[in-house]
Amino acid sequence: MRLVHLSDLHLGFRQYQRLTPAGINQREADVATSFRRAIDRVIELAPDVVLIAGDVFHTVRPTNPAILFAFRQFAHLRQQLPDTRVVMIAGNHDTPRSTETGCILRLFTQLGIDVIDDGPQRLSIPELELSILAVPDVPGTRPALRPEPGVRYNVLLLHGEVEGMLPAHAMTVDRAALEISHEELGAERWDYVALGHYHVYREIAPNAYYAGSIDYTSANAWGEVYEQRVAKIPGKGIIERDLATGRHEFHPLPPSRELLDLIPISAAGLNAADVDAAIRDAIETAPGGIDDRIVRLIVRDVPRHLVRELDHKAVREYQRRALHFLLDTRRPDVTRASAISGSPGKRPSLADLVRGTLQGRVIDADVNRETLVSLGLHYLEEAERLASVDAEGAAAVAAGRSPDDA
């Protein structure tokens, strides 16, 4: 008994200002392409059941073109796999805030798709010896997550956030209404747990997985790219699971548009011309080039004044070539200065602060830093000496004596 699990389609997602020749937002068209490829792959796999774990659309009220495209693709799926059961739940992006507003997903019931959008529901499929507890991401109480007794296969289909699974970069964005503990989830009780909401393919238990999204549609796509790279996940895709044998396979989908995260640059000790040259080199040596791609280049240790001095005409040209080019400049890390002695609670001297400032300041290449630091300390010492003389003179005047007698 094989199933395919996909999630977080986010049809109608829009980003950046580029349009296709037909006047559609380019990223919306990219996501539609990713969805079409996902449907084609599902048809190739021809499973017994297809589980769609929520966030079919990016907004509660998607555009008419997004609705029409989704309807046509799901109709194509049903025509090609008439004996396959398709079950869909609503995610937080699909669920209206007002209970008086209907959910757009109900439109797909006309195609014979099981849509669960207003509360948990258990589906029994006797011919497959299968029971599915479908839990959409809607406010309110939820039932105990328990399998149906006496059934060969029990599957939990749920859109929500499993407690403690979100990485730091996703903790403050797009939180699900439904949060569930590992204990309540009880993965060990189920033959399979199909999860939606988190956009990166991830194992929660040996039989419980987030399928991830089919394209980069979250508020922090670069965080997804980083997590996929660290975990060696080959991008976006769908899951195939055999409940009888336990065989599990993640099927990567070819990206409709690749995200290219270039190797970061450090601008420490560089002037504007040096940074411009480093940026230009990163662009010219980018694998596959930057044209029509989504590109980010991080430049660290860039003081604010140096950002203003960069070649912004060149940056605009990079932005013209790429679908989107982000030059992510980051100021030097601010660390609290400490005294040479390292004694806790002891404040650094003014000389320590001057020395640290001059050692970290961006300077022209032809300036000797050691000479600069020495001159700075010399001028500080001279200023302190003059201040001391003035202070002694003022004290003498206050005592009724001549400053020369001080």
C-alpha cells in the first residue's frame, strides 16, 4: 500500500517585481511550474493514496488564475489516476479567520478529492484497509490523536508545528496555529505521520516526516537553503512511502528557479575599491552565472560609510541581470572592549578604546596601521597632558594662587 505525501504548495505566491510576458508575477509562475512538475511526478509514481498536508494556496483569497491553474492540475491528476484516493487538509494559509467565510479548498470536492478544512475528520477506506485521521490547521480543540482500532494501516495527516522542531531562523515567522508536542503526536502509534507547515524535508521520527514545500515560498528562503545544505537535502520534493514494507523515498523535484547563495566576503581592512573588486569577482565566478537567478551575496564587516562609497551602478547592473540580486551588507560585529588585564568589571582605559578603534577602522591601502595607532596614542597622551596642566591651573586660580605657582 503506497502513498505519496506532499505539502505547502503555496500557489499564488508572489515575490519581486518581475513579470512574465503574459503579465503574471514571475515567482508566481515559477511556483506554478513547480506544482505542475510535482503533479507529473505523482502520476508517474501512481500511488494508492495521495496526501496533501495543507497550504495549497498562499493566501485565503487567491487570485482567479491561481485557482484555475490549481483546478486544472488536480483535474489532470484525477483523470490520470482515477482509482487513487486524494486527501487534502487546510493549512494556516488556507484557513479564513472568520468562520463565516468559506474555504476555497472545498472547490476541489467537485473533482472527487476529500477536503478536510473545518475540523478533524477520520476517513475510512476499507478497500485499502486504511484509516486516515486528517487534522487541518484550524483554531479550536482537537481530538485525541489515536489510531482506529482493528484497521491494518493507520495514518495521521496533520498541518501544524511539532514542538521544538523549528530552527532559529524560522522561530519568528509564519507560526502555525496548531502546535503539538511529541507526546501528543505519538508517532510510534501510527503506521505513518504526514506533516505539513515546515518548508524543509525533515524527519521527526522514523515514520513521521515533513515533506517540505515544493518551492521556496517562506519568509526566509535563505534559511531553507542553509538548512538543506547542512542536512545534505537535495532541494524540494515529495515523499513516497510503502506502508506494507516501510520503504521510504524522497523524490527531489527539479527547481523552477535556483537560489544561488554565493560565498560570503569579508571587507575587514578593505577600502571601497577593494570591496567592489571582490563583489565583481564573486559575480563573474558564480557557478552557472547569475542571469535570471535569485542570488544573494553577503559582505561582512562593512562600516556604514563604506556602503555609501560602493559602486552602486554596478550593483544595479547585477540586479538587472538576475531575477533578484541581494547584496547583503553587514556591519562589523560590535564587541564590548575589555581591559588588558582582563579583570572582570574593570572598564577599559581611553587608550585601550583608541587603540581598538584604530586597529579595527577601515583605512586606505597605503596607510600604515601601526603608524596610525602610534600617532593616535601620541595625540591622546598629549591631549591628556594639556588637560592636566589646564586642570592644575584652574585649581590654583580657585585657591587664590597664580597658575605659575601651581
